Amino acid sequence: MKLIYNGKTKDVYALDNGNYLLKFKDDVTGADGKFDPGANEVALSISGVGREWLRLTEYFFKLIEKAGIPTHYVSSDIDKCEMEVLQAQMYGKGLEFICRFKSTGSFMRRYGLYAKEGMDLDAVVEVTLKDDERGDPLITRQALVALGIISGTDYDTLEKMTRDISILLRDDLKKYGIELYDIKLEFGANNGKLMLVDEVSGGSMRVYKDGKKLEPLEIGKAIFG
């Protein structure tokens, strides 16, 4: 295997068959030593979290594909914390589509003049540029198109996919008494086919159970027992 990218929470390797291998780490993003899926710096390491992220990702990807939404998922090995995926062309240096059902985190930091913590949001979709140096800034559809990062048609498709996926996962999590506040998704294209990429795990969402925010390793326990 050839190392392609050394990431904050995953390393990416090229496989001989043309696919990629994602190796999940025990590092999580946050600030001041506290976990925060919206942060862009590694804050701490939690033993076993890489395996837990992969277990959740495998569960969610299979659920999403069963609903007929394409993903880059091929297979996974939970014990090795590895997932094989299709190669995908990114938009620019990467975009993050965030779907919000409740106001919290960076949404409150930006819009606290009007928003209240935990207020209902009707699957609001925001898009940010993956740019650690500039704090992953928000960007509009018009600006993305003007900069040549994405076409208007692809943007509209991915915005709808973001809502469809997020609502699917929100409704599934409800079965376990878990409330999804927000979720961060990434997309790419393989031979022109748009698909969900990266991971879908506790590291990319905020969830609550019985009014209490679930910590990273608590999400899998709530689902898998």
C-alpha cells in the first residue's frame, strides 16, 4: 500500500486494485481537550474510538446504500479499523455539507443574536470549505459556482442528497431514542457519479439521548448495545 494522505482522524492508502484504504485513528477533533465534531484541529485521542467510528460508518453506509443513495463504501474490517472505498474526485480541496435539525455549536456562535440553543431548524443545509488555515469558512452556492469549485447542478443535487441522507439517519437514530442535532457530510464523484464519501460516524454528528449529549463512545453503545 502507498500512503496518499495523512489526515487528522484517518490515513488514506492507495491499493493495487485502484481503490483506496482508509485507516481509522483514535484521534478526534475538538478544542481545549474536549470533543467537537465541528472543530478542525485534533484535540485528544480516545482509545477504541477509531474502531467505533468504523463500526458506525459501516452501519450507516449500508443503510444509505439500501435506500438507493450511492456511496464510496466497498468493504470494511472492523478489527483492523480499515475500510476499502472507491476513489472519488473531490470538489476543490473538499467541501463539507452540514445539515442542522437543532441549533447548537458554530450555528449558535454565528447566529446567537437570533437563535436559541436547541431551537428547531428545518433541515437547514450549510456548506463550508475544508480550509484549516481560514477556519473552514461558510460559502454560498453563488460563490462556489463563481470560483469554479462546483457547478450549480451538482450543488443542487448534493444539497438534496444531504437532506435525504440526514433525514434517513435522523429517523433511524430515533429508533434507539437518539436525537440528531446536526451532521456533517462529504461528497465526491466517481466516473461522473456523485456519491457520499469519507465517514459517517460520531465524529461527524452531534446527538442527544434523554436530553444529554452523547460522548463519542456512547453512540455505538446506544445503537449496538
